[in-house]
Amino acid sequence: MTTEKEALSIASTDQAHDLKFIALVKSFAIIEDSPDINNAQRDGATAVIDLALEFEKFEKESTPENIAKVLGRLSDIQVRDFALGSHNAASFHTYWGMWHYLLQIAPVGFVAPVACLFATLAYESGDSALAYRALDRASIDQPHYSLTILLRRVFGSGWPAAAFAAMRCELHPKVTAGIFD
């Protein structure tokens, strides 16, 4: 039986070090100056929603390729920002579980985006300590990751979680339009 402490662990698991899985994740990474970047961003945004729907039913038994695609596509800031606003109150629990699991299995170099996503959910749920632990994992993975730095400032300012969530929801349509229009 899993204890609550183990359930909230955000440490990496063995899968994060599996060479076959790492190669699959890397195959979905978005190259910043790629001429096909917008199609890859659309694919990434769609993959986030598809995985959330799949994760709602199958949780950790979701398709490894879909999991790897989301982790790889989150390497793009637009996809990450899309993911930041893709949950709502009804889907919060699903995204909590999904980002938590992806944080545990993310390979080195792919931890920071998902750690930041999980940190925002922890912050919005009132668990600042867990939010900061997730940001620590992001900083270890990518010390100068801009969202990690921004979130540390936001969380440290005492900005109410509800105001942060409202801002996140307000920005989501703009990010979505930038990807899909």
C-alpha cells in the first residue's frame, strides 16, 4: 500500500532513466528554429488534451507514446503555456495526477516544464511547500528556466492562488489563438 508521503513524492523513477523511453521523448522535442514549428506546437497542444482525456481513464497505464509526446512537446514554450491553462476546476484532479506522474518519469532535460506545471497546481491547491519542491526539481534540471524564476517570484510575493488561477485562465485563449490561428 502506498503511503501519502510516497504518493506525493516528486522524485524521478526508474522510467526517467530508461534509454528507450528517453529516445522516444527526445524524438518529440520541438526544434526552436524548425520551419515546421507551428505544426509541432499544434501537435503538442492537442497531445496535452488527448493525454488528459486518456489519463482520466487509464492514469499511469496511458499510452507510453502519448506520454512521451507530451513530455517532448513541452520543450516548446508555447506548448508549455498552453498546458498551463488547459485545466479547469472539473479537470484539476486529472491534471494533478497527470503532471505528478509525468514529473516522476520525465528524463533529464525535460523535467523543468512539467515541474513548473505541477508547481502551479500545487500552489493553486494551497500546498506552497510542494510547489517549491517542484520548482527545485525544475531548477536542478534547467537552472535558468524562465518560468521557474517567474513562479518563484509569484509564489514568494504571496499573490493569492485564486488571482494566479484567474490570470492563467485569462491568458489561455491568447496562447491557444497563437498556436491554432
